[in-house]
Amino acid sequence: MTDPSDPAELVGYEPDERLLSEDLDKLPGAVGRPETVPRSRSRGRIVATGATLTAVSLVIGAALIALGAIDVIANGIDLTWVLAVVLGAVLVATHWGWVHVAELTANTLEARSHSEVVDRRRQWLGAIQPYTRYEVSTHVEEDGSISIKCVRHRPVRSGPQSFTFVRELQEREVHSPDEPAAVVSERAELLRHQAALDTDRERERYEIASDACAAALVGRADEELRRIAERATSEALSSQINSNLRDPPLVE
């Protein structure tokens, strides 16, 4: 199991909040899963209202388009019916927006009602570091054979300063039902041990890169402070010289 990625590329990046929702299945199993936000009682009503508005928008929009088109064909172009066709087209094109508005409203209400849970979820997410994890799992197939899957969870950029993971199947072994259980177990444990070693290696590589970047930032900060101090000293000296020029010492 090898990973050619450079661990320094994602140092300083934050986990994408999509890892709490649509990218949740891409998270390595070793990091666990976030606390679930309890569903609010009003969520069902809000979503149902959004679905109703979606259907109503579609029906009204289609009706306006049909009536407008019929009138234009029968009586020629009329501004009122042209506007009706345009309005109908807008309603049809945007009818799914009500579903998204309802979902966003429900999520916002739940976040306000359970702000402590939301904060804990974000703290949990923020603790995830962007290095590659390797995992091994076993599955029983339809014919009774056992498959051993080796999966790599690789961090990738998802935004200017955020990352997510991609889940990549690296290897899949299938062992027949006739194969001794001890042999299959030994093979699975061997692969798990190798996956743990590879994960530790990637974690160490990331920590080394992170420490190096932190040291570089401290060095730049120290250099900036030194330049500021030197400039302040020079400005003080210049001010003193200019003051002496304005008020020259008395000469007897």
C-alpha cells in the first residue's frame, strides 16, 4: 500500500463541513462518526410544505405556459399572455427550489434548537487531520465466500482552505468457503497490521510536515518582528536627528 501524495500540501487546511453530511461515507472508520443532530418536530411539516409548493409551482407554471401558448396561436401576440408564458416558464424552471428552501429552513431551525450538539460536531470535525488512512474489512458474499477489502481514504482539496476524503479500493481478495477459517483470519489480520503501519507512516509524515511549516511560520514572524524593531529604532534616531537640526545646540 503506497500513497504518492505530499503531506505538506494540506497542512493548515480545515475539514470540509460536507464531511458531516454528503461526504460522511468517505470518512475513515477510525475517526468515528459525528454526533447526530436530533430531528425537530416541525421538520416533517416544513418539508411537506416545500413539497406542496413544488407541486403547485409546477402545475401553475405548466398551465400558464399552455394557456399562453394557445392564446398566442389563436389570437396573435399579446403582451399579457407573453408575460404569462414567461412567468410559467420561471415557475417550472425553479419549482425544485422550494424543496431546497424547506430543507435549509428545517436545518437552520434544528441548528438553533440544538446549538450545543452542532458545536460539538464542529469541534469533532475540526480535530480530523488531513493524512491518508488505510483500512481493511471483510465481507461475506452471496456464495458464502469471504472477501477482504483494502481501502485507502486519501485527503484531497475541496476548497481554498478545506479538504475532504476520497475512498479508494486498493485491493480485494476473495477466499472460497472451503478455505480454512484460520487461514482467512490470519490473512485478514496480516493486512490489518500492514494497514495500521501504513497509516502510522502517513500520520508521521504529516506531523513532520506540519511541524516544519509551523517552524517556518515562527521564523518568518521573528524576522518580521526584527524588521519592525529595526525600523522603529531607525525612526527614533531619525526623529532625534531632525529635532537637533531644528534646535541646534548653543555655541558660546
